[in-house]
Amino acid sequence: MPKFLRLYIISALCLLLATLIFGLLATWAFLYPEIYNQFLPFYQLRPFHVSAALFWIITGSAASIVYYKNTLLIAKNKDNIIERLFIYLWLSTIAVIFLCYSMKKFGGREYWEFPPMLCIPLLVSWLLLILSYFNTPLGKGKHNKPMYIWMWSTGLFFFLITFIEQNLWQIPWFRYSYLREVTVQWKANGSMVGSWNQMLYGTSLYLMVKISGDESIANGKTAFFFYMLGLANLMFNWGHHIYNVPAASWIRDTSYIISMTEWIFFIRIIQGFKNKLDERKKFRHLITYRFIIAAEFWVFINLLLALAMSVPAINRYTHGTHITVAHAMGTTIGINTMILLASFTYILGLDCQSNLIKKIISICYWVSQYSLLIFWLSLIVAGVIKAYRTTAINLANFQEIMEPVIPVLKIGSFSGIGLVLGLGTIAVIYIYYGLNSKADVK
Ligand code: HEM
């Protein structure tokens, strides 16, 4: 693997570590403002945490695609100058963004709260990535490509579109109307999630093919249907992000139905893979396999939550409570992070390490799964209590509303420590192997 790609993968894992640490600090800053407000207030920690989370997912997805693309093209050791430029520009912009946050220089919009000028280098570097990807036999031509290549290509392209759309607020016309700006913002954010889901689902499909040795998983009718559903989701499911702005009811209904279907199909694909996989192959890639199965579990339980909270009558109560946070973190940790860890396990060859290392990863895996479950449930309970007190008994005083919510959030913050320890140890082990192992793809 070329050095710059190794650096990119290690940087993605450092972003995961940063996400975890800032997340824990943000929780404490929220619960104990009297201590934290003096040096690291919540308003500063939140953008640190959320941007680190987004960059972990996007950087990790891009790293996986670049690595697998080079493997498929048998160009593992080829030095690609455009890819190198993309990586250096992308990573240095992220470093500048964190520097701005540390100097309390904000700007931008939700999830991207840095000075908007920094979107330019991000855009340029993504264009470089697209150039290097589409300028290969994988990105060109239409026929006979496994579905994971279609998904990667779609995800890369639509990230560009949604990133531009997300920045339309910089044109004054969009800002003249608050409603217009909010609608475009949240539409773009919803579609952007669809674009990185395409990159990640493509990656998990690729892993399933490699582990099972069965190419039909990525070529059959189910995979094609799943791809088309993913595409439909990317284009139309944003409706459930804008329930609170006035919109025609058919837009809400369509997006509600569409957004539930994609996940059901993802579960079906993983189940098909599980059924076909023989025990020997499973044990050869046990850690990778486990992370894929974890993603399936989290798709399932997040689907239940999303089904409920996307009903407009329920969304009226849940919106703006910790239930939305549970949805955002349940999916980005449970689904996105699990697929990325499956991918990095495979890339860094962790399935082939000593039994001791595998045992440690396995313990951390279970610690993080149980901690995430408690974390996720406590956010939902906190959200239900807040929704009840705000909407059903019409309390207006924030402190009064939050009184019974705070103890539940404290339980959540304890389980957050488990999550940080579990996922954090895994990240540190992977960084170590990223720095030291000579292993290439299996
Ligand atoms: C891989 C790990 C993680 C990812 C990907 C992640 C992702 C996210 C995302 C996307 C949001 C924005 C939610 C929204 O807009 O409503 C968020 C918010 C937040 N996260 Fe995390 N998170 C992670 C781990 C953690 C951990 C371990 C903790 C604490 C123990 C934590 C605490 C928080 C807090 C306090 C917020 C702000 C909630 C609010 O604004 O009310 N996160 N996280």
C-alpha cells in the first residue's frame, strides 16, 4: 500500500478517536456547564465532535474506495499523483478546520460550522478524488460492473452534488427567505447521508463478496434492486428531514415510504450472505464478519425507531428532542462506523493477527455493542420525557423540562465511557497496525 494511502487510513482512525473523545467531553460539558464553561463550553465541543464524526465517515469511506479500487485495478503500489493531492489537501483542510474551532472561529451551517471559505479546498480535493476514480476502467463504461462499483461511483458523484447544494446558502437569494434556506439545507443534508450510504453499502457488499468468494451477491437481481432503492432514497428520502417546514403531504408520504425500504433490503442482502457463507470462510474473517453483522443489527433497530419517528404525527413530538440525536448517532455509530471498521479490519489484515489481539478486539467489540445499546436507549428515554413535558404538559421553562431528563442523560454518559473505551481501543490497535504492519489486502 502506498505511504500516502496508509497515512489517509490512519488519519481516518484518528478522526474516529477524536469523535469519541470530543463526544464524551461534549456530554460532560452539557451536564456540568458550571465546570466546562470556563475552558471548553458545549457550543465549542459540539462542532468539534460532529465535524470529526462526519469527517471520520467520509474520510473512511473514501479511503476504503481508493484502496479497493487500487486492488481491483492491481495498482496497489502505483503512485497516483492526483490521489496524493486529494489526500493531502483533504487532510490539511480538516486540520485547519479544527484549528478554527479551537480559536472559536465558526461560520457555516449545522454539521459544517467552520468558516465557509474552507469549503473551497474541500470541494477541490473531492473533485481530484472524482477525477482519479472516474479516469479508470472502473469509473468508465456502463456494462457488467458489480453493484458495489455502481454504488461507489454513485456515492462519490452525489457527494459532490449534495456538498454543493449544502453550500447554496452562500448565494444571497437562498438566504433572503429563512424557509427556503432551511428547506434547502436539510434537503441537502438528507441526500448527503444517502450519498455516503451508497459508498458504505458498496463497501460492505464488496466485503461480503470477498469473504464468501461469491460474486453473485453483487450481481444478482436483489443487488440491482437494492442499488436502485438506494438511489431512490438518495434522491427522495430527504422529505423526512423537512417535516417541520410547510410542504405538500404527498412529498412527506413518498419520502416516508421510500426511506424505510432501503434498510429492509440491506438486511436481506446481509442475510443472504450469512446463509450462503460456510463456517470455514466465516472463521477466516471473523472480525470483519462480526462488524458486518453488527451493522445489520443496528440497521434493524434503527429501522424500528425511524419507522416510528417518521410518522408526521409522532415527529411533531420527537423533533428537537434527544430522540433525533439517538437516530443520528444510532445510525452513524451503529451502521456507518461498523461498516468502516469491517472495512479497515479487512484492509489492515486484523483477521490474521495473533489470537491475543483478536481476543482483545473481540472484548472491545462486545463492550462497544452493549454500551451503544444503553447509550442509544437512554437518549430515547430522555427524548420521550422531554417530548412529554414540552408538548403534552406544555411546560415552557427549560430547567423545569430538563429536571427528570438529566439523570437519564447521566446514565447515557456512563455508557458513553464504555463506548469510548471499546471503540477507542479498537481504533488505537488499528492505528498501531496501520503504522507497523506490512500486510496488504488478503
Ligand atoms: C463513532 C462515534 C460517534 C459518532 C459517529 C457520533 C455522531 C454524532 C452525530 C452525527 C451527532 C449530531 C446529532 C444531531 O444532529 O442531532 C452527534 C451529537 C452528539 N454526540 Fe455523538 N457520535 C459518536 C460518539 C459519541 C460519544 C461516545 C458521545 C458521548 C459519550 C457522544 C456525544 C454526543 C453529544 C453530547 C452530541 C450533541 C447532542 C446534542 O446536540 O444535543 N457521541 N454525534
